[in-house]
Amino acid sequence: MTHIEFTFDTILLKGVILERKAFFIKVQLLSPFEAWDNYYMISGRCRGTPNHFLTEYGDKSARDLLIISYLKFKEIQESFDRLCNFYSILQMELKALNKISDIEIKTKIKSKFENWFFDKVFISGASGIVVTYHDRNYILEIFENHLNQEAHKKKWNRYRK
């Protein structure tokens, strides 16, 4: 694994290249936020290009992927309360689905709710974030961990009383 360090907007970004092949590159941001991994791939007719990921183009692509991860995580952090409120709404709607017995219908509705959350809440005009399908699980994990921490804090506060 190759480590990357560079400055972006006066912030030192550190990351690691998890995988690097001619037509695929995958990196992970380590600092200032430990974020999810991001990747680029070259497919189809584009594979005929001399600019593959084992050249300087790959170095630039790795830096670009770290910047994208940093900007996404920074935006989530800056608007965390607003996004967490929408996530709570999503959770309430998903809990209401438990009353539906038909699994196929329940799955379709759940998918629609999750699409609403990512397509309407994370619209690039409002948040600056373009969420890919690859990012969805990481974002859901962030909010789920936050809600679990809040539940534990409430539990311990009641215990202290």
C-alpha cells in the first residue's frame, strides 16, 4: 500500500492507495477524517487510452479521490444536525413498514424511502455532495452509529438519576 500526503485548501490530507491496477484505483482517506474508500475505473473502449492508473494520471486520480472523500465528509460534518433529522424521519418511516406483511412490497417501499433520503436530502445543489450507490452504506452507518450513541447517552443519563 502506498501512502499519499498533500495539502488541499490549507488542510493536510493523508490517505492510502488500497488497490492500483492499470484500469482500477481505490484509495481511502485517513486524515483529517477517516472516511470511506473511493475508486475510479476505466472500462470499455476507454481502456485504449495511454492515461491509465499506473501512470502520472493514476497519481492525480488518487489525489482527486481523496479530495472528493474529504469534501463529502466535511459537508456531512458541517450539516450533521440537519442530515440527522432527515435520517430520523427515514427511520420512523422504515419502522412503520413493519406493519406490512408482503415482503416484496415492503422491500420496494424501503428502497423508495432510501432513494428519497439520498436523492432529495443530499442533492448536490443544497449539500454539495453527489452520493454514489457505493457511498450509501457508509453514510447510513455514520447516522446509525450516531443514533446508537445518543440512545446510550440517554440510557446512562437515566441510570445516573
